Amino acid sequence: MTATGTFTEALTLRYLKPENVRALLAPGTDPEHLRARALLVSVYDPTRLDIRTVDAVQVLHQEFQTAVHATIAVHGAWDKTIPTTEQARATVRIPATPAVQWIDMSLETLVTARTAPDGGVLAAVDAAAWADGGTPDSFEGTHRLEYTDTPPYDPTAPARGFPLRVSALFFDRLDPVGALRRLGQARRAVDAASPRPEAHDGGALLASSAWLAVFPAGPPDHPASRATEQQVGELLGTQGFVAAFEAAP
């Protein structure tokens, strides 16, 4: 317990200040913006988007305690055998109030990043068969596409802006298993309730939102605490989540 109540309540009050939210997404101790990059690649497929650097993270909109109602899918089947008429009846019980997932803090952000070109550029098509009056069947397997080499990364090229929704969950204690369950349930609910944005750079987005789990930090300068936090971060990372550790206010 903190002076203002639970850790979750204290963080809610802390993140009323925009500078504290920016510090959460891009900490001063993270000059390479590794946290912001991890959030970005959890939504934008890194196999199609080679992000080299993150220049800035801008928060466009902020909400606290966003409710997401889990959807319920009901499937049924009815068979009829001719000429006999068959009728099937079924009773389905659905809770009057669907399960609700609460997002402690929802952010709409714009991440400005620099990316490397992905793949070569189509340079030429060998269409000799067409010129000879051939048909697709007659030259199948003989036409050829030629690509140029991938151009080198240019750090002076203009940066690009990537819209990114960030859903943050606050945890009063370090409970990796419980956090994974809650994060997974919330992610499924958000993906079902909020269709993913349109494909970007030819690839489908991985999720509707990036997910950030915020835990209380252990004692400062304590090697065991740092090692545990690293392991928890790696565990969550295997499932596409990002972990952050904040000192109690």
C-alpha cells in the first residue's frame, strides 16, 4: 500500500501528468527507445518493417479505466434428411452481463521512427514470350522477374509516423502468471471489439493494440531484483507483451 492507496491507484494519479506518461513510454534511462520499439513491433510485423530508430512518441489521447466487453459467439447446426422432416431445438444460456475487461490506461500515440527499406524493387520483366505472340500456357515457367538489390539504410531519410494504440495494465504485485492470464484475456477482448487497422506496408498488423504491463519495481540497486525484472520482461515478451517497472509513488 502507498500513501494514496494501492499501486494501481497511485499510478493512475501519477499518469495524470503528461510528462510522466512520456517517461513511461520513453524513459530517460532508455536512450535507444527500446521500450517504444518493442511496443511498435508488437503491432507492426518486424519481418516487413525494419525499424532502426525511434525519434519520438507523441500521446494524442488518454483514457483511464476503459471497459471492454468480451464478446460471446454462439454456433449451432441443423440437419434435415430427405424425405423425412427433422427439427432440432436447443436452449442456450448466455449471461445477462458479459464479462468485462478493464484497461487501466488506454493511449492513442504517434510513434515517429526511421525504417530501412524492405526487399528489392522490381526492375524488369522478361516478356519475350508475349512479344512472340505466346499464350500464358505456352511460356509458363519461362518468364522472369528481376529485382534490384535492397537500397542501403539512409539515416538522413525523413522519419515516418506510425499510429499506435497502447493498452496499459497496472499490477499491484509481481505476479507473472496472473499477469499473462489477464493480459491475454484483455488482448482477446480488445481484438474482438476493435477490428485491426488496415494493413501497413503490405502486411497485416499483428494486433489491435500494443500491451504494456506495469509492475512495482524492486529495491533500487538490488541485483536480484534487476535479474527478476529482466526475466519477467523476457517471459512477457515471448507472448508479445512489454513489461515496465515503476517505483511506488
